[in-house]
Amino acid sequence: MAKLLLNLRNVPDDEADEVRAWLKQARIAFYETKPSPWGVSHGGIWLEQDDDLPQARALMADYQHARGARARADAEQARREGRAETFAGLLRHRPLYVLGLLLAIVVILGVTLALPWWLLG
């Protein structure tokens, strides 16, 4: 029976392409299911043989560790070079967006804190 290796929900295309590439390189048979038209399923990468699951999981763990390290290094480099997004930068470039979000947070907090008193009173 096939085993799901990777649910493609919120997976960037480059990551899915890299997973497909190392599965092919390791000669692990797999197939993909496509997302449903109504958004119920987002598709996935499935292993054809159950026996390949331990090897594929080990490769996936190594891949995710390396990808995480690469992402952290890229974020650190962007921070050092001043390209990283900060609150002050976002406020400077999109003030209405930031103020709208802050207003929404205040409203949600207000309703959350006041609702029990309104219901009990």
C-alpha cells in the first residue's frame, strides 16, 4: 500500500521539485496526487513501496535539516545586509496596512476580554 511522504499543502514549488529530484536520485518509486479543484486536498507525494519508507524518511529528515540551515543562513545574511523585513521598515513602507492590523488586534482583544462580562451581565 502506498505511503504519503509529503503533503503538498503550503509547500513551495522549489521544495517539491527538490524532493522529487532526490527521490529520483535515490531510485525510490513515487507518484503524485494533484490538488482537488475545490481545495479539499492539496495533493501529495506518495511512495509506491512500503519498504522504501524508512530510507525516504531518513532522506527527508536530512533534506529538511539542510533546508532549514540554509534558510536560517539566508535570513541571517539578509539581517546583516539590512535587507531583512522589520516592523519599522514595514511601518515605513505600508503604514495603512500596519495600522489596520494593529486596529484589528485591538478590536479582537477588546471583544475577547469584554465578551464574558457582557454575557454574564
